[in-house]
Amino acid sequence: MNRRKFLGAGLLGPMTATLGLAGTLFSPQASAAQARAERPLSYAARHGLLPNVPLVAHTGETFHFYDDLVRDRIVLLNFFVVGCSEGRCPTTNANLRKVQDMFGERMGKDVFFYSVTLQPELDTVPILKEYAEEIFEVKPGWLFLTGKQSDIDTLRRAQGFVDPDPERDRDVTLHSSAGRLIDDNNNRWAMVPLNTSARNVYTVLNTL
């Protein structure tokens, strides 16, 4: 190897490594992720109202509730059961299907829906997938979620979906048809009955 080739070979490795490192450190994606991680948690997250429990979506993906689904987003959260015998869940989700259409391309970008089953031992991922995609034809931005019973109970209690009577609280047929609206970035919260008109749900969420 002559002197020129030797020097070229010696400099090329460090230079390539440096450029690669720069690309990693200063890429827009890395900068955005770092900035997001450094922002303080919202008031609700700091005070335990948005527990970071793991949940599994009808798509088969696993998420942490706060970090992956809620942080810095506008969210509508509701609880349901697939085999709802009272008729509330089909009405609720049919309304949300209409609201989803009203938001159009904003779904999955500006607004997100999360429907969490209260019967995770029955409402498995395959069942949720069929329920979400074949019955309600959900679009990106609306997830049907399951997980451990204890984690779901922690989440619903933190959100105030709880009855002071332990017997009634355990009865999933008595679940609420209300939806929790969360604007995590601006620390705004609201509730809306999901068995009202789809236009009303859309208006309340759109003005949060």
C-alpha cells in the first residue's frame, strides 16, 4: 500500500463513523423524540390520572397507555364490552363510527379514539380485530384495546369510571356510556355522553 492509499484508508473510517454519528444525533426524528422526552408530563399524568399501563390493540400491537397513546394528543376514551347485552355499546360505537367519519383525515393525526374492553378474558385480540374492522370498519386513529384485568381496572378507576358500591362496580353490564375527552398538551378534560347524537360528540371534541 502506498502512502496516499494508506492515509486515505486511515482517514476514511473515522470520517464515515463521524458522519454516521452526526446523522443519528442530529436527525429530525431523534431531535423531535428527545424534545418530547424532555417536556414535563402533563398535570393529569403527574397526578396519576393517566396510568402508563400496557395495553394490546386489535392490531396486535402493544402500547403503554400514556407514553404511546395519550401524551401530547387529543383523545376520546371509552370503556365497552363486545358482548354487551344492554345495547349501550353497539349504540356508542355506532355513534363513534359516525364521528370518525366527521373528522375524516384528521383521525390518527389530530384526534385519536381508544375503546377499552372491560372483559379482557373474553374480548381477545382476534375478537377485537373482527369487531373493529368488520363491524365498525375503523380507520387509523381508532384502537380497540385489551390487556390485563388489573391494568384495565387501574385505568378506569383513574379516569373516574367507578361505582362506590363494590357489587355494582364489578358488574360490567352497568358500565357507563360516557366518553372521557383529554387534551393532554393543554391540560383540558371533559366528558360527553356517547349515546347522544354523533354531531354533539363531534362538536364537544372539536372544541376541547
